[in-house]
Amino acid sequence: MAEPQVCPGCAGRRGTEKVQHTVEADGSGWQVHREHRYWSPCGRCGGAGVVYG
């Protein structure tokens, strides 16, 4: 049976910070660049923090 190992994708933190870039209109109608940062489960380990390999 394979031993659990710390996920190399998230280093065992169970998730990663993602950044979404958008262009939005401000109150005057000008286009401005915005960054939206959020935390989501790691895509490699599914949020478990470990992988078996």
C-alpha cells in the first residue's frame, strides 16, 4: 500500500490562493483592472493535504 505524502501542489495546506483578473467599469464608466483573490481547495489533492504515491 502506498504511503501518504505531503501534497506538492499545496505543501499540505489543503488549498491555494487563486487570483482572478477582471476589467470592470468604475462609477464614472471608466474601465479599471481589478484583482479578486480567493482561497480554494487544492486541485491536486482535492483539499486533503496529502497524496498517495
